[in-house]
Amino acid sequence: MMAWTPDQPLVSIRDVHLAFGQVQVLNGISLDVMKGGVVCIIGPSGAGKSTLLRCVNALVPIDRGSILVEGQEVHDAKLDKLKLRRKVGMVFQQYNLFPHRTALENVMMAPVHVLKRPRGAVEQEARALMRKVRLEDKEGSYPGELSGGQQQRVAIARSLAMQPDVMLFDEVTAALDPETVKEVLVTIRELAEEGMTCMIVTHEMGFAREIADDIYFTDRGVVVEHGPPAEFFASARDPRTRQFLSQIL
Amino acid sequence: MITDATDLPVLKPFRLSCPLRGEAGPAIPLTATHAVVLVFALLLAVSIAQAAAAPAAPPILATLIKWTPLLAQGFALNIAMSFIAMGIGTALGFALGLALISLRRPVRGVAWFLTEFFRNAPWLVLLFYCMLLLPFELRIGDAIIPLPGWMKSTLGLSLAVMANVAELVRGAVNSIPFGQWEAAEALAFTRMQTLRMVILPQCIKRMTPPWMNLYAILTVGTPLASVVGVSEAMTLTGDILAAENRSELLVPMYLYLLLWFFVYCYPIARFTVRLERRFQVR
């Protein structure tokens, strides 16, 4: 296999199929994410958006097709999943912080125990990350004591602590109160502006339009159409896309 | 085979072998009302017995007090047995519980069989088996470890505790939201790391109330050992009655013994309920 170079897509998804029992979730989906690029995936619920993200870091195995992350095939029985997951950060809709550990410990756990890095250095970085998500005063708080938006920002810091090459965001604002959505979106936008490669599943159309380099509209496990935001929102061709946009906007 | 339908007083705690189903079985149903009723019953029994006693015989209450030190000795053995059985049973049960959630099918199968077998076996039958199958001493090299009867029956009780704890562990692990596994996996934790650092620490808290409940049930189950001849409080009560040879002592004496167990288990039961309530809030 040829070595991956930064001019190739960092994540390359080709013709991925996946069925859960009788239900065909992914039906030949293809998309590319360049290094430093931000891709937003939108579409009606049940379109397989979240499942697709889980396939990228091998949380869910695929039936057919190919997913390359930095040139490495994810759909490969011999793949070192743990090595892959160090490169791919993921943030979930339900935050999934570890409730028995403080915010700072949540951020520190993976680098200390998975990467086996020295505690002191990790702690410094973790504090810097907490500042970055503007929660430096909540380091000692337990997740149960934080608001949804704060928990989600800790979750982002926790993923960043692994210094991933690409971040996956799975409807990260869907479970939040409207007033806390913004603080999370601002954090993600800052990341994107710093050049972090992002795959974002979202229902926030305004946010997608503002941040994305490329918008993919998916339905029933396939990409219906995609393009840069200005083009996509102004002149969607497919009737399904137009219908979806008219419902949401 | 032993069934529930028996009029032998020693077999009555047998119903306590009904296994704890689910993650958190109901707390042992003891309330302050029980204490009042029990003390009242004891006093009533004492006075009735007093009325029935021969005029020259020493007073019932004095007789109870006279035998209290011996009864306390026996009761101490009950407590020791409950501690040791709980310790051994919890250690083994944790291992068995982890085997129950193993990814390897054969391991899971064997663990499932052991758990179901010991969880549904009557405690008394386990006691008899341990009594009859274990030698009276163990030789490991030059060291000889004696295995007195009370130790053997304690091991029998630990088997029951083991199976119940295993089921508690399995239930607690399954009650942790799937998102916790997913988040840990996404952070490149191995399965062992996920269990050790994320899942089990959260389980301990969930398991504590039902685990204490199991301890209370075990403690009131220790008199079962009297059936296999261990000199614990129940056996000694029988011995005392035989020595006194006064039929009117029978009811007050056993009620007195009941009170001992109640006084020990009641605070545990209350504390369990408190813990359960506190953990529910978070």
C-alpha cells in the first residue's frame, strides 16, 4: 500500500454497506475528508449518519466497502483498532463522561492509561485544554455537577487530550438546551479554525453553513448530494434535499 | 429432600435461601415496628412462662440473663461465620461475575452454570455437602490446616454468597449505560482497562446496598449451621434448654435469640435503605 500523504483525503469512505439484521443502514456511501477540512453530514434521522461515524473509528464493523484513515484500511480484521482510535477522536450526543471522575480526571485518563504518558505533563496539557474550552474553574467538578453544555465541552477536551488527527462529532448539540448550544458550537468552530479535521453530524443548519467546507446530505444510507455550503443551500438539485431543507430552514 | 413444609424450628430460616433476583433485591423487610413487636412478644412470653413455671423455680428473666454470656459466645461465632463467608463469597463472586460477562462463550457458559447452580441450591444442602465432602484437615506440604465444622459450613455458605455476588456483579455491569463502554472504547481503552477504570468503579456504588442486604440475609442464615452440629447460638440455645429441662423456657429462650439477630441486622437493614435512597438521587 502506498504511504499516505497529506494531499490525499485523511478519511476516505468508499461504497460502504452495512446492515443491522434486515435493515440496510448504509447503502454504498462514499465521502472524502481532506486534512484540515470540515465536513458536515446532514439528513433525516435514520439516514445512517451516526452509524457512519462509528464505522470510521471501528466501533461498528462494516459489511462491505472501504474506509481509509490516513491510508490505513479500517475494514480489516488485522487492524489494530486501538492504534486507529488514538488518531480518531469522537464526541457523543450524550457526552458519556465518566461520572465517577472529576472533569480534569476525565480529560487525563486516556493519555495517562492508554498512551502511558507521565502524569505531570498530561496534567499540564489537560489544564490547558480545560482553559481552551473555557472551563478552567470547573476542573474539580464531577460531571453530575455540570450543565449539559459544560459536560459536552469537557467531552471535547477529553477527546482532544489524545491529540487526534480527526474529530468526529455525533449530533453533539442535539441533547442540549438551546442556550447552551452556542457555547459548544463556538468551541467546535475554534477547533476548525485551528485546522482540526472534523466530521460533524448535525442538525444545526446555520452552523453547518458557516463552518463546513463540504456539506453532505444523506438519506437511506446513501449520499444524495454534496457541495460547498453556499452552493448546497442555494441550489440543491435533488427533490429529497429540497424537501428536507424546506422542513428545517 | 428437604421441602419448605416442615415443622422443625431449625429449618425455618430455610426460606431465606430464596435467591436475590435482579440487581437490587428488596431490602430485608425490617422496620422499627418489628422491634417493638419483638420486645413486646418477649416480655409477654416471659410473663406467660413465669405464670406457668413451678413456684420454686428461679424467675424466667433471671434464667435468660444467666445464660446470656454463653449465648453471646455462640452469637460471636455466627458473626465470625458471616464475616468469613461474606469475604470469601465476595472475592469468588467477583471473579465469577466477571466470567459471566466474558466475551468467550465457554467461560461464560461455565460461569453461568456455576452461578445458577449455587444460587438455586438450598443453603442447607450446600452445608451438608461441605460438611460431608471436605476433610477435617488440609495438608499443604508440612503445614496442616485444620478444618473444623464451623469452617466447613462457612465455606458452604460462601458458595451461596459467591453465586449471589456474581449475579450482583453481572447485573451492575449491565446496568451501566452502553455509552460508557462506547466512550471508553473511542478513547482506545482496552476491554480490561474499560472494566477496571470505568465500569467497575461505577458498579461498586450500585452494588453496595444489595450487597449489604445479602450480608443481612446471610447472617440470619448462619443458624442453619446448627443442623450440621456447629456450636453457634442456635445450637447453644438448644443445649441450654436441654440443661434447664423446663418446657416453659422454650418460647422465651428462642424469642430472646431472635432478638439478638434482630438487634444486629436491623441497623444494617436501615443503613441499606438509606444508602439506596441516597444513590437514587444522583
